[in-house]
Amino acid sequence: MESSEIIMNLWFIYDKQDSVIYGLAGRAYRMKGTDEEKTNFLKQLALTDYGLATRTAVPESFSVELNGEIVTGLCPLFEVNKMGTRLFDDLIARLQHEILVCNGVEGDDVNEAHEALRIPQNPLFLITALVEDGEGNFEAMMVEQG
């Protein structure tokens, strides 16, 4: 079906050495086209667009054990593939807020007229891993589409 909707690229920043996710990033786009066209668009931009994305830390509700200590604000890599994960929820809410503010919608002014500015209940998205090297450079690696 060819319709205009908000779609997203989502990235997680991964520490290879400790096998943990320590950061998240996301960027929303409005696009018209088939799901295949939208997915191809996301794939093209996922490899470079992370530099312009909104970044957040992993929510404090996630934790891992490192060197015998529980550390919050990190999560294991398998969380990305976990069915029903809530890992990106805060980031998606932040992206939604940014979309509304950029379009002049403030506070509780959201109404049916702004429906086109809402991220869908089950949005089309692509998740890409970002691995940082020792010099602060990132390499993007495709993971999955939702």
C-alpha cells in the first residue's frame, strides 16, 4: 500500500569489548511510497544519517552485570532482538515530541488535525548497530527492520 507516514531509523551504540549497548539514536522521516520503497530509503540513510540523529542514553530501567557490579543505563545486546522490548520507547517519544514542536504544536494542542504528525502505533523502522572504534569513529551495521 502506498501511503504517507512517519518512518524511523533507529540505532544502538554497542561496545564490542563488554558486549553492551550504551547509547541510542533515532531519526524520523515522512515518506510516501510502498513499504519496500520506504525500507530501501531507510537502508540507504542508516549507514550515514546517524550523525544527524537525536541521541539518548539507554534508559536507567536497563542494567547489566559488569565485573560483578550491576550497572544501570546499559543493556545486553540480545535486548535489541527481544520480542516486545521497550528499549527504544523513550527515544521514540522524544522523536514524537520533536516532530510536534518542529511543526508548531505545543503542549496539549495535539488534536485530530495533527494526526499526520503522529508516529504510527506500529511504525516502519530499521534498526542499525553502531560500533565505535578507539578513535571515536562509528561503523554502521544493519540489523533488522520492523
